[in-house]
Amino acid sequence: MNYITISASKPGAPAPKLEKRTSDERTYWIDCSTLLAPNELICGQVTHKCSEELNIPHSRTRQGRYLEFKVCGGPTTMPFVEYQVRFNVDTTNNNVVSVPLVLKVYSD
């Protein structure tokens, strides 16, 4: 499987940025290690918030520290749009980890 891996940013740091085209369907992995305490793992269901122009049909946790998601869609009338996306996932320490990112999508 082809995917791109990025690292989650610590609270207060700028969110990582990704790019794609409207017609692309991409899979990304986010390494959440920097947001976890020693021996803490991400687990459970992943929820997300994003624009309705984006479609995230698939998101899940992987290996206890990665968040995997697939994204498609984007603008059709603008040259590009930067979307703010936020994922939330539970951890084994009963915490909720929030993972923001910026997805810049270029129209075809």
C-alpha cells in the first residue's frame, strides 16, 4: 500500500501540512508518538472534523501510535483551498489525543 507518513505536532506548534489534488485519493499515516506518554498507545475509534468538500471515508489506528486515514475530494471552483482537519482518538491512559493538520488541495 502506498501512503505518506508525517509526524503529529506538539501542542502550540504549527500543524503539519499535506498537499493533494482534488482528483487524488490519498492515504496518510500520522505518527502520534510525540503526543503520547511513555507506554501510552492510541486505541479505539477515530473521529474527525473537516470541510464537507473533503471526504475521509476511512480512518483507524495502526500499531498503537499511528493514525491512518484516506482522503479524497476538494475544491472544484477555486485554484486551491487549505482545509483545517482535526482527528481525535482515545488512548490507553484514558486521554483523548487531538491531532490537527492542514490539507492544501489544488483543483484539477
